[in-house]
Amino acid sequence: MARFGTPARNELAAAALKNVLTSLPILDGDDIARLLPYGVLVDALEAGHREPPPVARRVVFGPEGSDQSFLGLPAWLPGEAIGVKLVTVMPANPAAGKASVQALYVLFDGVDGAPLALLDGTELTYRKTAADSALGARHLARHDAATLLMVGAGGLAPHLVAAHRVVRPSIERVLVWNRTPERAETVASAVGGTVATDLAAAVAAADVVCTATMTATPLVSGRWLRPGTHLDLVGAFLPDHREVDDHAVTAAEIYVDDRLATLTEDGDLVIPLAAGLIDESAVRGDLWQLCRGDVPGRTDDEAITLFENGGGGHLDLMAARCAWRRHVDGSS
């Protein structure tokens, strides 16, 4: 028996694939933004975490000695959907006026494997990542949180601010800090915020601190945090990167979006774990447990909470499914 079938069958398969590719719907960035407003997407992620988890993997690699990365994030929810996101991370891009993160997402039918749509993975990544953090804040930030500090001024920053405002409408003031003040000014203007020039003072004044910096060395010290602060850590998605120091990690009640991935891949936790400063029992819960009510969220207004946003292909699949369903239904 021929490994790839008969010539006739191969021709039929090729014709079918050509038909799919020429008619494959493409959801661009504007489509994704329209289909996934933050209120809708955060609710979709919450609902998704009450379902059986998709099978998901993450492959990260890049040239030796380079800060550039390529990620492949496949996920499969049996009988429902299959998807894969392909991502490039180029930290130097913003200096040339380009996005540091660029991506494509391909969604497949979970029953017959047929391609369903090609999605703008960059916009999907921004929105999924911000909604992931906002879902953590829904469970962990104080309900009266009034001041949000955004540490970092990349393309993700405005999305993080917008998503947090949806789950915490009590936020009245936004501070933006970045190593490059001009970029902080751009983001602050876009979100109706104020540039912070003193990072320590800004951290001390904030109820919610979001970090999205791709830094390899800690920027935020736990010594600056006041009781009741919620830390949302997004940028340290590599095991040798971290955004907060040991004092922040040991002072906080720790939660993660996905326990297995963050404890093996995200430097904010991998490094203190390896040093013996914390052990795995320090992680009180993940989004699966929080959304299902298996563990409580914030129970003490004075507690410092830390949410490690490691992302993952399962979240991309949840977001892509939501966008596709709303596209098919004609939602906007």
C-alpha cells in the first residue's frame, strides 16, 4: 500500500486543500478587536477554565546569545477545536517603530480537522494576554483598587490597562513607567494616564502593578509594595528572565494562570524555586482552580497578591474559538 495513498486520492486531497486555502476566512486585527471586546473575552476565558483543559504545548527557541525568540503554541480541545499560534519576539523592534511581538493563528475544526480560519495572531495575543491578566485581577485585586501602575510601554501596555479597567471599574488613575520616557508618554496619552518618573514611588502608590517589560533583571522590589497591592507579571516568559525580586515573591500570595507551565518556564518563579526561596506549595492556585471555585481568590484586603501570567496555547485556543463563533454568529 502506498504510504500517501493512490495518485487519484492525492489529487483529490490537493484539490480539496486548494479550495480550502482560496476560501479560508481571514480575521484581521480590526476584526479581532471588534469580535473580542474585553468584557466578552474575559468572560469567555472564565468559562473556558471551567471546561476540561485542552492539550497544549509550548516550543520556544532562538539563536544562541540572542534575545530574539520564536514560539509555537499548539492546542487541541478534542471534538471541539484545534489551533496553533506562530510567534516571533523581537525586543529591538520598537526602536524601529515595529511591534516586538508578531504572530499568526490557524484555527481548525476539532472533528474533521479542516482549516476554519486564519487570524491575526498579534492582536489575538495582545487581547488574550491582557484578558488573562484581567481574569487574574478579577479574582485577586482589591475591589476598590483605584490606582494602576503600568510598568512597560510596549504594544501590550494599552491592552493591559483597558482589560483591567473592565474588571475593576474602580480604577481612576493610571501611571505609566518605562525606561524610555518618550514611550511612557505615548502610552500614558493613549490611556489617559500620567507618566511616572520614580518607579519606587509609583509602585508604593499603586493598588495594581502590571509589568510587561521582557527584562532579564528585576525592576520591581518587594520592599516598595504596600499592603493590599496586586502584582500582575506578564513579561518574564523565559526561565532566565524576571520582573520582580525575591522580596516580592516571598512577600506575596502567589497564583498563576497555569501551574505546570509557569513553574517550569517563567523566571519570576523558576529562579526563586531553584534558589530554595519558595517551593511549589507556595502557589496557592491557578486559573483552573480559581474559576471553578476550588480555591478562593483574595480573602484579605491587606494581602499582597501575585499573579504570574505565563500565557499558553490553551488561552489562544479559547480566544480564537470565541472570535470564530462570534464571526459565524454575526456578533460585533
